[in-house]
Amino acid sequence: MAKKKKRKIYSQTYRTRAVELALGSDKTVSHVARELGVSPKTLLAWVRDMGPKGARSAGKGQQTNAVSEIDILRGMVEELEKESEILRRAVAYFANRGLLAPATIRVKMPTFHRGETPALF
């Protein structure tokens, strides 16, 4: 007959710290659970059991990710604005030196007299 495993009992402070670690790190819950020697299902249950406190912590993690994403996007916008300014200055430089062709294309339109019908091509 197989022996039953004794169920481990963890203190409330240990559970709270494990949940904080799982929600506060960039690692997955299963990775944190392996590091702590706890089943991933157990750690997920602890996260759910924390209730509003756990939800607030999860929201902070999402907010942190959003803030970092905003910072990255602001940096990209700044870089694109610099590139745009460089291109504007280059166009102005070459236009002043006469190295750029005019942007307009001139096409001579045929004139028609009254009563004439235009010839089709």
C-alpha cells in the first residue's frame, strides 16, 4: 500500500510573501513556485485567496508595465522628431543650393476653341 504524503502547512506570512514575490516579479507564477518549492497550483490558489489585496498588487504590476511602455514610446517619439528635424534641415540645405528639383511637374494643357471637340487618343 502506498504511503500518503503529509500535507505541508505554510504560515500566513510565508503565503503573503510568496504572493507578493509572484506578483511583483517579472517571472511567471510557475517559475516563482518552483523556486519556492511550492506547487504552481498552490501558489495560484494563494494569489486568488488574497482577494482585493492581491488584486491591488496585480493592478500595480500592470500599471508599472504600462508606465514603462509609455516611457519607451515617448523615447521613440523623441527619436523620430529628431530624425524629422534632421531631414527638414537637409531638404532646406539642398533646396538653397539648387540641388533639388522643383516638386511640381508642369504639363501643358491643350486649349480648345468653341465648337471644337477634343480628339481622342
